[in-house]
Amino acid sequence: MAAYGARTADDNAGGWIRPRWVGQHVHPTCRGVSERLNETGYFEGQNVAVEYHWLEGQYNRLPQLMADLVRRQVAVIATPGNVTTAAAKAATATIPIVFGVGDNPVKLGLVASLAHPGGNATGINFFSQEVVAKRLRLLHELVPKAVRVAVLVNPANTAVAENTVRDAQQAADALGLQIQVHNASTIPEIDAAFAALSREHDDALFVAADAFFVSRRGQFATLTARDRVPATYPDRDFVAGGGLVSYGADILDMFHGVGIYTGKVLQGTKPADMPVQQTTKFEFTLNLQTARALGIEIPSGLLAIADEVIE
């Protein structure tokens, strides 16, 4: 999750744009935003300057950060993430917002409709919530003996947490699985959740989509390896770092879309006139080395449909 704003400066007649990035961590795919901004005529270090601010999972800092951007009358705020977008929307009804959200933006109250957003917000819907059932089904196919599945959510990310638990429960009922919900909003709470997983003898782990969790993917890789827990994640970065399996929208594609739309807003296009784009690219990623370490033989059918198999 990240948010950034840009403002024109009076110290240059050409109208320099100075974006500020308010973010939990600098995700490697942020480069995708820069690349697409370049395509619209904005280059960091030339007519664009970028600053980074770290939330470190402290979502309660967002109102103050957004208030600072609004006070300085930035030209645009781009917000990949449900929580950041909600904070931006609450902070301003006039400054343009370009979002990347994993839930339906109409349901979230961000836009009037996908085709005609109205208001000051538009962006990309990357369907992190709509794929919960498929993620659980793929985990079940990969580890069919796993009956008790722990679902880890971040309660500070309220809407995503509630929707994940609801959708996971529905999918579990259909598959004949049991789910145990665990909460974590801090580094120590992730450690505590794994202690509970071991204590309660959960067979597998389902990690909800959450920016804080993405920033702790190394911690997840270490703990799942230590405790020999097969886990499913929302995007490939977890699997590239040692996780077992992921399924979700192509996050780089989402960041590209945010970058393009941000550039268009900086050029003068109004969000109300820019339809919400919906992600059509999804990635199913497996890690063979992790599977071997866990003693899991990946079915040939899953290998055949995987978009990427990490050796």
C-alpha cells in the first residue's frame, strides 16, 4: 500500500511537479509507476521529485499524512491500497485521487460507477478479494490432507479482513474445510499468530491480501519453513521469497495502470471522466524448492496450469 501526491511549484515557470509518496514500504513494482509516468512526460529528477514516508503498518498515521498533503494542495494523490484510498477519500473531495484497490470501488464508496466514477477518484480494481475462494481451492488441491486452515488477517485493514474471513468461510464450507481466524497488525503479532498455529495444530495457512503482510514476506518465509506450514499468499513476491504458492492479480500490471492514470491527471484529465479499469491479468505461482522442503509433491495438473514455477 502506498500513496503519493504531486504539486506544481511556483519556483519554476515550467510548472515542476513534486510528488510525495506516503508508503508502507517501497515495493519493487513502484518502478512500474515511474515507467508509466515517464510515458506521460514526467521524469524523476527532471520534472518530478519523489519522497518516501514509512507507515510500518501503522494505519492510524494515515489521516495525519493525508491532511498534510491536502494542506499543501497537492495536484494528485495516488493510493495503491484500500486503506490508503479510504484515508485519501476521507481527507479530500476535491484533490484528484488515483487508486489501486482490491475490492469493488463502488462497494467501497469511492466511485458512483465503474464507467462513470464521478467525484474526484478513479483508478484500478485488481480483484484481491474476488480470488479468495480460488486461492483456498488451489491450496486444497496442493495439500488435500490439510483440513484445518488458519486464515491470517490484519484487523487494522478492516474491510479486507472482514471480507476475507467471510469469503474464506464460504469457500471452506464448500470444500469441507475448517478455518481458524488469526489476527496480526505488528511484527510481534505475526510471531504470536504462528505460535497459535502450532498450538492449535492448524494444517495450512491462508495469508490475506495486505500491504503490511507484503512488507513482512521474509518473516513469513522464515516462520513457515521453521514450522513446516504450507501457505498460500496473494501475490508472487511471497513465493519468490520462499513461500509455497500464490494466486492473484498481476500487481505490476496494477501499478502500471496507476502510473498511467496519475500521469493523465497531472496532464489535466479529470478523474470523473476516467472509467475505473479492471485487472485482467492473474498469476498462479509455485515454488518447487519450498514444496520439496515441506514434503509436498505438486500434482502435475497444477504444474501444468501454473504461470510460473520457481525452481
